Amino acid sequence: MKRISAVMGITVAVAASALVLAGCSSQGGRVASSDDGSSGGTSKNSGLTIALVTHAAPGDTFWDIVRKGAEDAAKKDGVKLLYASDPDGSKQAQLVQQYTDQKVDGIAVSLAKPDALKSAVQGAEKAGIPVVSFNSGSDAYSALGILAHFGQDESVAGEAVGNELKAQGLSKPICVIQEQGNVALEARCGGIKKVLPDTETLYVNGTDNSAVQSTVTAKLQADSSADTIVGLGAPYTAVILKAVKAAGSDIKVASFDLNAALAKSIKAGDVIFTVDQQPFMQGYESIDSIVLYKQGGFVLGGGKPTLTGPAIVDESNIGKVLKYAEDGLR
């Protein structure tokens, strides 16, 4: 698989042992709600309870893969895993506070809106609860006193997309942001624009797929100057594909992130490539790292984010990746 050289000098946690675990889920878009069930089915019991708190929006299958990784790590380590999510930063902070009040043994949290989460995260730390972050927040986690971060540098990932488009002779992309104010999404588009200055940002309402499709369709019908449109998540790219068809446009489509449906679109040639941040590893390493910290004081990353991407997935390697995507691991 292609790798981006800019990230090679940073520690990359490889959760290879997790990939042999059975029971993969291909169900997408589970409703975000508190889950107090244990992962169960393990041969040992660490006695630890760890909460995973994400900014997942209902229907976004990306987070199923993160959760799958966390569940597999919890099963291996004998952890009771609690899960909750909310795309609203203040409500996500309330979830962190809720788990702090429950005196869990550790919290893993995504930092799409770090300012909104600052007080709650620091409150957990003051209560003696170790906190790690994942997915979003590689630039913010250390200032919040968080132990470790697992994800990709979103600006570097954006540059990777820009360089890939440039290599294919494309120079005027539309970058579609589905959640205004999300620092990770803004960084992705910013990275593309750094390489390709003619990049245009288009904001859509990611909580309403019909609104996403109509906004993109209208844009493509009104302006035919762009040569590429980039979705910032696999479910949104699927909607963008529908909009491209509805607009009768021949614009190229690229993406960030991956799921089985997007992998099939790459295989079919409908999407030219995606940048995968390997979310299974983000969930897996978040839980595993808290167990390692609780049982030995270990901290991964050496003060730097542990990078899980970016990794380019295109026609050259989709044959290998598709199987894993269908198994719910990619």
C-alpha cells in the first residue's frame, strides 16, 4: 500500500494482533447512544471499565470501524467497554463528565472541537482518570494534558490528497465539508489548498443526506470549472456520487476514509482514490494504551501523536483492501 513519506518518522502503532480476531461487523450507522454493556467473551478480566466517547453523527459508518477496533481490544484485555457519542461539542463534553462522575478507569475521546471539551477532559484528569484521544485533535491533545493521541495529521492527509490529484493532472477541486467548525475537516481542506491553491470549499449539512445531495448537485450545475470533488468521509462521498450523476457531470470524485461501499466504488472506477486513516487501529490502540498505562505506566508515542495514516487506497491496491473493508476492519 502506498504510504506518505512525511509521516514515516513518527511512531506508528501496528495493531496486527487485533486483525486475527473473529466476529467482524459490517453493520453501518449504529445509533449513537450510551452503551453500558460489557464486551464479554474474553478469557481474562482486567477489572477495568473504559469509556469511548466520539463525535459520531447518526448513520456515519466510519465510527462503526473505530468502535469495532475498541471492542476487539476490550475483548482481548478483559475490559468493560462503555460507548457514547454526540456530534455537538458541548454535549460530547457532558458525556465525558458523565463518565468521570461514574469513576471509570479511563476515557478515550475524539477531539473534533477541543475548546468545547477542554474543561471536561481536564476535570477527568484531576479526578485521576487517564485520558487518551484519537481521530481528531493531534494538534490540541498535549495542551489538554492528554496522555497519547492516535490518528492521522489531517493537514498532512490533505496535502497527500492534493499531491495525488496533482499527479493525475487535476488542479481545481471542490472540498466538501459536512460539519462547519470541525477542526479536522477544515485541516483536510486546508492541506489540499496548500498544494492546489484553486481549491474551493463547499459547506453542506452533513446531518441531512438529501440536503447534501441537493447542495452538491446545485453547485455542479451552476459551476463546471472544477475538475474534482472531494468528500471528507465515505458515507458523504456516496451521496456526492449521487449528486454527480443527478447533475450529469463528468467531474472526478476522490475521498477521505473508507468503508465497504466506497471500496467497491474504487474497484468500479467511480472514485479515483481515498485516503484511509485506518480507524480500526484508532479504536484498538486507544483502549489498549489505557490498559497498558493502568497496568504498567506505559505511554505510547514518546510525546508525539501515534499516526495511523494517511494511506492511499486506489486501483493499485483495492483488490487487497476490499476484503478487509467488507469484514468491517477497513
